[in-house]
Amino acid sequence: MKYILILVLLISFSIKANNKIENEALLNETISNEKCSSLISEKLNLLNGKITVDLPEGFGLMSEEMLAVKYPSNNRPTLVYTNDDGTINFAFNHTANAIPKGKLPELLPAFVQQFNAIYPEMQWFKKEVEVLNGRNFIKLEFISPAPDSRIYNIMYVTVLEGKMLMCSFNCLESQKSEWELKAKETLNSIEIND
């Protein structure tokens, strides 16, 4: 199935790397050469206002230098908001992968199967399709292994203008109790205006 191949390419979005984001004007802000650019404390507009999300105070756009260190793959995410020490991350990726209308729910089993194949020791908390602000989202919540720790991940996947939109959160497992509710509130604030 064509979508399985797409998922194999996308599967490590929250864990290590992402597909490349389309080279459009993704944001009305510029990426600085500092560790993080200006801090966000209000509703964030992405993709020229097609997406809005409320980020917690104290987050800034991750610099290109920090992206290269944290995500050494060529497919690293381009748009990541992080805290000062880079341990708490929100990432957004509007991929070039087309998803036919109404087919998003059919991708859930393939996402789960591919994650389980790559990381059989994953700990799942959620793997379902839910409606959020009138739109279907695949919602995945899990802890995945990393070389020197375990990573708590939340991933929301939907369709924007016929293409896959992936929004994720990750932090160290030891930070889960502090960040789980805040991360879900942030991701649940996503509004899509297409």
C-alpha cells in the first residue's frame, strides 16, 4: 500500500528526524543564529495563519545550529520550538505527502505497526483517531527508547490542504509528569484554517 511506504519515511518524526517541510513561508518570524530566537507568549501563527497554536511561555524557535546538533539527519525538522536548554520540544511539519480526503483514519494501524516494528520496546499510552476542533487527528502517545534515555512523545497527525500535517511534543521520560498536561493543552489548542 502506498501509504505504508509514506509512513516508513515519516515514522521517526517525533523520535529522531522528520521529512523536510515544504519550502513555503512557514512563519512570519525569522530563525536567528542564537540557541533560541524570541520567546513565544501568545498564539503562534504558522503557515501564513493556516495554523494557530498556543505555546507555553518561555519557548522560542530552535536555531539552525541547535537543530543540526539535536537532529543530525538530513531530514531533521525545520520548525521546532524549544525551551532554553532544548529538552522540551514542539515540532510542526507540513509534509509533501498527499492524503486523499477521508483516508486519514485508515493510516492509524500502519503508524502503530511501523512504530512497533522499529521500536518493539515502546510503551503505548494512546493510539486512536479523535476529532479536535472539527477535524480528524491521529493521536499517538508513547515512550520510545533513545541511546541514553527514554523519550515521552505525543504526536498529532491530520490533513492540511490535502497533505499530511504532523505536530509533536517530546521530552525526557523523567519530565513527563511535569509536562504531559501542558503538552496536551498546547496540542489541543491547534486550530486549522484552510
